[in-house]
Amino acid sequence: MATITIDDRQYEVDDGQNLLSACLSLKKNLLYFCWHPALGSVGACRQCAVVLFKDADDQRGKLVMSCMTPVKDGAIYSIDAPAAQDFRAGIIENLMTNHPHDCPVCEEGGECHLQDMTLMSGHTQRRFKGRKRTHNNQYLGPFINHEMNRCIACYRCVRFYRDHAGGTDLQALGRNHQVYFGRQEDGLLDNGFSGNLVEVCPTGVFTDKTYSRHYVRKWDLQTAPSVCEHCAVGCNTAPGARRDGKGDPRQLRRVTNLFHRQINGYFLCDRGRFGYEYANSAARIYTPQAVLTQPLIQTTAGSGKVHQSLSPADAVARLAAAMAQMRSGNRRIIGIGSSRSSLENNFALQTLVGREHFYAGLDERSLALFKLVDRIQRDPRIHSPGTPEIERADMVIVLGEDIANTAPRIALAVRQAARSAQIARAEELKIPAWQDDSVRQLTGIRTPLLVASAERTDLDDIASCRVRVTPEQMVALADVLAQALTAESREIRAPDIAGLDTGEFTALVEQLKQARHPVIVSGCGLQSQELLKAAARLAFAITRRREVQHRENQQHQTGSREARAALYLACPDANSLGLAQLCDARQNLNQLHRERQSEHTPQPTTLLVMEADLYRQLPASVADQLCAGVDEIIQLEVVHNRTSARADLILPAAATPEYEGTLVNSSGLAQRHYAVYEGSGWIQASWRWLADAAAASGELAGAELSGDEETHARLQSLARWRHVTQLSVALAESYPELAPLAELGPDWDQTIEGQKTARQPHRYSGRTAIQAERQVAEYKPLPDDDAPMAFSMEGIQFASQSPLQANNWAPGWNSNQAIHCYQPKPGAARLGQSSGQPLARKAGSFHPDTAAGDAAQPAADPSNGFRILLLYRMFGSGELSNYAGAIASVTEEPFAVFHPQDLALLSLTAGQQIAITESGDRWQLRAKVSDTIPRHCIGISTGFTQMASIPGAYIEREQIAPGDA
């Protein structure tokens, strides 16, 4: 700790930080522009000037830039000194000479960092009478608006985009006061984190184009803390919504980052930021004839079947009738759960149908992978690292997972880890890490990063070693590395992998041996259990080596926390690991199909599908057979999909921002998301539809019920649930692994000082309502039965010590920079933040050599077969985000990637439409060519809309033919 004096008051602050960070930690209103807690200091804007005094007798002092000044014990500073105030005001005035007077129409207005700093400096009059310099704006794609005339040349945009996120197509062009921040030519920004420019920019140069289409001021948005539903990283978000009028189905306006120290920090990927538009899309469950979003029932019209609107009461009665027949033993209901829906929704469905009739909405391979990840993470020899730990890693090994597309925020953390060796060298030279530009001058220093992938990745530019191989070769590479760590006395030969010579492999082994904080990253992307087990074996080898070193140094005991290896395993869906806790590996769609096919005396059966598309997980022929083998299909769904086209009854389920629930991320962290807005039409959480129908089914069945008592008890429990926290408590009681859910988040009736937390800020109004020409009346807010929050501006506005805090605002700080007011220091965890609760999974040693692995697959004949490699894209591989308009506009069509020699072998050409057939199923793909994909492999896009997974790991040459033109 250091003791410093600021304006005649003494403070104790942490050593090693700069003065600006220290002042913000003390909640001092000190102006700044170019500094950012995640980007460090470059001293570009000169706005954070303070006076430094030589000693107590010094009356004059000298101006210093606080972002470039390390705190020093005994130092004396002044923020309020006239010289400092005049200097800061002069900087603002100079910036304003070219800044347009467009605050009333600027989308940044009301949350603008420049506005805050201008008012904070006291600059209210403009003396400059000359002409302002102007710039032409660029088209940067469907996500970002560009208004270069508002730029103040703080350089934050290029420092984030180029230095932090690794983008190459946004630069500072020009010089002096004519600098221009843009691309060489118009076009879509090609970095997957470009949307962060909206929040990084302190003015309105970069704004959210999707938000512009239904724009309202920040103070007219109601917000609540949420969790991103577009992958399993679990990034925290703050969606904003506006209810313009009764019956308007388009309410969600934008998504911004909600700081979470261990997961997303200050940044979101573009899929998480712009994928929210699915909640507003025309694919939601309503028909053109319906005024409101409401249930649909399939009826016969002419020669075909169509869906027509149904009242909610009739829909509940239809579902209740099936439940009543189940009560009496005359009908069986099979429940299909969802890996993108909350634990509470899945548990309600499981309670309805019973554990033996509950199946995950996943194919056999996917569920087996999730169960394997769960088993590996239970081993006490490893742990799943958070993003800060990944960023500090001194070596990273990525095995097979294209994290830039499957877990983008983890890829961004790995990109920061690539600088850890550079930062370590800077520390040796007494250069603090926050001196960003000085640290970056230490060129030629690179953290070891091995990327073993099926195709080129966005991390290749920072990789010290990259190999493009099949999953089987990745397994061999990981195993040889593990052997090299535990068998130092004998020579380890490099695996036979193209592009990896003996010298490079030897260097890789030595780097791994010397690494003090290595991190291994793998995942489910290539759908290989053997690859996951190989990653685990490598992690265990690291643990064993570290334990030996610790014992030799007499530092730690065997099994200590410090010795555990860091292994991050990426899962695809927001609740993949959560769903895995509720079922065993046999409860998958393939097993259900086999059971239905082998059933000799079928009982009347209802298939109740909750937020899952069977045709996304199964080949069309298998999904068709499964649907045709039941008497009735009832679906609870957010958006229309191929399964809903077969459903007899569709109940509109709430999207993630429309209800409260719990999701478990890839690290096993359970997090609560809250309803941001009330939903329009007849939308509610899936579990509420089930609870309402369960209550009605008892009335239909009457007092004298036949059937088994267990079924009655389950339905009675379901009917009694009225608050989501009741389901959370029941989950905690039913599954030991989910015990932390009983303590996760506040109960629905808890208050702060006797008041609920307001979702709407204190300035909330109706003056920006887009339907003002018809009416401006605000409707009475609906009650929230799940959270101690109000859909109004009445209540606690800024619950800074509560996990319900989503608005960042403080006196003088209207922009997102106000986050520092809710942190003990910049970059630290938010005050009162619920960081989630790790699952209470029972620890157990995992034995990868004896665990069941991939089903036996015939090896591909190089002359006649191809190994399937699944390829992912940030835009296209997300199930829900594919319904977002902006993302859909830049999503390519499904594709297959071949090595040039393999494409020639098949007599095909790049760009040609091809067809893959198997067992009566047919997939249409666009052929692409890549000289980096391994020979005798075919890379197939996965997750794309209308693109079902291809079963198996190999396809024969005869299965590939030219497709439809």
C-alpha cells in the first residue's frame, strides 16, 4: 500500500497502479478519454492532468498526466488546483472546435462520455468561430454506424480493435488533426468483436445500427441482468427493452455488456451483442392473422394443414387434457428437454413426465460429450479457469476447438495470454503493465501458443506453433506431450504430423515443461470423446509434474490447489452442462427413436418438445419417423422451426430476456438471468405453461383418479409452483449437484429497504414512444412473480450491492464508464455482484484410459472415404442468433470444405453446389476449397439454419455428388 495526498487529504491506495486508476478507485471525478481499464495507458488525450507537488512546501507544482504517473508513497497531488482545472478545460475546448453540435440527435446523447467530461470540466461556451473540419462516413456493415465527424482522436477504437481484439481492417489514417479512424474501403468489419466499438468509443462515432432501427434514449430503456444465450461461456449482459404500446411484439432494443470479472469483463462478442434480434423476429410464435403472439393449433385447410391462432385458455385446456389422460394411465407423455433453456424449465418438464420419460433434446453423440465433460471436470486434479487466469497463462494449448467461433470470449482471453511473456519481460525491466505502449515496444517476445485445429483459425496469427490435423492426430499429439512431461529420462519422438518437425516439437515440449501457468483449451466442437480424454490426460500429466516440483521445493502438498492444471472445455449451448445434470447418457433422441421403433404394443403417446428442434439434432428421416410414431406433438417454443411445422399444438415460450431462470456455463457455474421486459401477447416461461396445465388437469380428471400415486404427486407439485425460486429449491433438493441453486439470487419477495429494484431508470418517460401519434399513455406495469424487481421506475434505482444491478449510472457519470463507481477499483469485480455459484458436483477421479470412448468407426479408406470435420462460424452456427436480422444478412450458406486435390479427385469445382446422401437423407452444400484442411477430410458447416447434423464420422466417396443448381 502507498499513502498519497490528494487535495490536502491522505489516502491509502494499492501500489503498482497509475494515479488515474487510484483516483477513480477513490471515486474522484477525474476526467479522461484515451485510458481504458482493459487497454491501459498511452497518454494520447492529455485530459487527465493533475498537479504534482515536489513536497509540502511546493506551492506551484507541475502538471502531469495521471494515467501515465505511477502512484508513489508520500506523493502530493491536486485535482482541483486551478492550473489543472484550466488545462483540462482547455483540452475539452480544443476538442470541441471540430465536434458537431448534434447532441440532441446523436444516438450517444444521454450516455456519452464526452458529454460527461464536458460538463465535469465546466466547459459550457464555445468561442471558436471558424469552419469545422468534416469527414465522409463509411459503411461498416449491418452492425455498426460510422459518424467520423464526432471523433476526438482518443485512439481507443484502434487500440481495442487492433491491439486487443486482433483486427486488421480498422486503422488510424492521416495525421495531426486530420486523423481518420476507418477502413481502407467501405465494408463489413471482419473482427468478431467489432460491436465493442460502440461501448469503447467515448463519443458517437461508432453506434449500434441494430439499435438505430428502433431507437430510444438510454433513460427510456428498462433493463435487468441477464446471461447470453448464444454459447456456453456465460457472458453477463444488460438487455434493454421499451414497451411502446399494447400489443407491440417488438420490444427488445439492444444488448450491452454487463461486467463480470471472471467471465466477460468489459467485452462481448458480436453474436452475443447482436443476436438478440431473434426475440423480435417474425419467426416468433404468431401468425399474420394473430394480433398478439399466442398459441397455435394445427388444422386442416383444403388439401393441407395450417396453424391457426388459439386462445391461451383453450391451449392450456388441450395440454391439460393430455395430462389428465396421463393421470388416468390412458396416455404416455414423453418430454424432450432443451440445452438452451433454463434448468427450471427442464426440471418442470421432467417433473411432469417423470425421469424415465424425460429425454434431452440432443443426439447420442452430443449428450455423451456433455456427460464426459462433466465427468472430467469433477476430477480434483484439474480446474476450469476463468478469463483472467487464461489471460495470465504463460502457455496455451488449443486442442481441436475453434474457440473463435464456439467460445469467442475465451478466444479473446487467449489473445491476451499471447502477451503474457511480453508483460513478464516488462516487469523485469520495471515497466508497469498499464504502460501499454511501452510494453508493446518489446517486440519479438511471444507466449507459446499451440493451435491444433481442423482448419485455419482466427488465432493463427498469434500462434507460435500451429498444426492442421484430424482429431485422431490431435489425440496422438496430446498423448505424446503428456508422455514427454512424465518421462524425462527417455527421448520422446514427435508424432507423425505434417508441418511439425522434430525441432519444433522439442521446443514445444521444453516450453511446456518450463511453463508455470499453462492452460489447455479443448471442447465438443469436433464431437470426439477421445480428444476430450486426451486433453484430460495432458492436464493430469501437467498436474503430476507440478506436484513433483512442489514436493521437491517443499512448497505444497500433493493435491494442492496450486498444483491443479487449468483445463477449459467448451460446450456449445447455454445450458449444455445444466441439462447433463438432469439425465443420463442414454436419455437422448437416438435412444428414444430406437425405443419407439422396437415398441410392439404402442400406447397413446404425446411428444412434448420444449425449446428444441428435433431436425437440428437428427437426420430428417429419423426425425420424421420419431414424429410420425406418436399420436400428438405439443411444442413449447420461442421461434418457428422444422419441428414446429409438425406440431399439433404450439405454446409460445419466453425468450431468455423474457423470464427468469438458471443456466450453467461451460465451467460449471450456475448463473441467474432475469426478465428484462414483460413479453408481448401470450408469452410466458415454459414451466408456467406446464404448471397452468397441471392445475387444470386435476380439475378435468375429477376427484376419483386412477393411475399411480407417483404421477399424481408429480403433477400436484407442478401445479403448486408459482415462483421460479420454488423450482430452484426443488431442484436443489432433488439433485445434490444443484444444491447451490437454493442460494442463488434473491427470492422473488426479497426487497431492499422495503422496496423492489426498479428496472426503469429515474428519468424514464414516454416522450420517445414511436406510437405517440396514436397515444402516449403508459400502461399499468405487470407484477413480477419471480424476482424482487418492478417493471416501472418505482423502487430502488441502483441496487449497487445486489446482483440485480444492471444500470451503470452515478452522479456525473451517465456513460458506461460509470462502471468504476460500482467497483472497488477499475477492473475488479462489481460490488455486490452475484458471480454465480459453482455446481456442487461430487469429486471423483476420472480415468480416461478406461472410460468409454467414441463408438467404433471404420477407418476411412484414403482412396474412397472422407473424415468429417465439423466447422463453425460465429454468424451461422448459432441456433437462435440465426433468426437475428443483421446476423442473417451476413451469414453464408451451408458449405463443405475440401483440400484442392480431394476436390479434383471428386471432379468438383469450388463454388459448385454438391449433395451428400446417406440412408435416404440429403444435404445440400456449397463446395469450398482450402489448402490447409487435411487430405481425405471434408469440413462441413454445422449449426446453420435448415442444416441437420450428418451422423457418423466418415462418408464414402460415392455419397458425394453434384447438387441442385
